[in-house]
Amino acid sequence: SQWKLREEEQRKVRWMRHDIKNHLSCLENLMRSGKTEQAFTYMGKLAGTIEDSEILVNTGNDFADALLNDKYQEALSKGIKMTVSAALPPRSTIDPVDLCCILGNALDNAIEAAGKTENPWIALRGFVQQGQLVLEIKNSVLQKEPLQRGIGLENVQTVVNRYGGILDFISSAEEFIFSVMLPAEQG
């Protein structure tokens, strides 16, 4: 479903690029003929269409992007500020299902924990260095929030073990840090 969502978003972007000249011509003609109210109405509808089709996260990996764009929108809808700084390989030794398991479970927990705080935020970093994929997700937490454990993190641990990787958690009064390092030679 994430992949289909990504394809639909890309289709909307292609549609907008294709039709942008016609939209600009229409707006120009409305403005030249003094129909500013109609032009503003048209711009509002056009802006809504662009906003609906916007791809907010682009890591270079289509599978990760499909999931991350969904989680990004979910975080925003809950009032959580989310930043993503990630450059992921388009293909690697990590199965896309496993990558999405790690990111999905970690972000579900981050969204839940951050959503309980006064100033909710999530920061995701991802990169490949010396053949290792590094993923780090930091989020705001309540001071007394217990360390998150559950079936989702058990699934993440199983995936990390399968690749001989490292899973680590660091918790402080202000933030929770989830980090994973996996061998990820590009394939």
C-alpha cells in the first residue's frame, strides 16, 4: 500500500508539471481581465492540489520514501515537528520489507512518545558510511516515560540480528534516541 501511495503521489506531480503552463495562462488571463477574485479562488484550488501531491521526504530509496512520507504526514497531523535528513541507497543488501519494518516501528514509537510532550519533535538521520547503513531517530519524551518495549521493537531486533547489525537505545530526560547500524553494501 505504501508503494501504491508513492506511485500515486508521483503521478500527481507529473500531472501538475504537465499542466502548469495552462494553469499559469489561465491565471494570467484572469488577472489581466480584472477578475482577481476568480484568480485567487483558482490559485487556492491549485495550491490545494499541489499540497496534496507534495512529496516531502526524498532519501533516494523509494521504499523508505513511501513509508517516511506517510509517517511525516502523520506526525504533522498530530502537531509533531519532524525533520528528516537522510541519504539512503536506492538498493542495498537490506530487504525493503526489513527496512520498512525498522523505520515503521521506530517511527510509530517516536510519534506516540513525542505526541505526549508539550513541544513534540522527531529528528531522523540516515546515511551510509563505510558500507554501514546508520539510522538514528531522536524524539521528545516525557521525563518519566518508561523505555519503549513491545512486539514492534522485538520485530526490529529480529531484523537487526538477521543482518548482524547493532540496535541501541539512549534515553534522557529530554529525548529518546533509537539507532541502528546494519551492513548495507549497495547491490
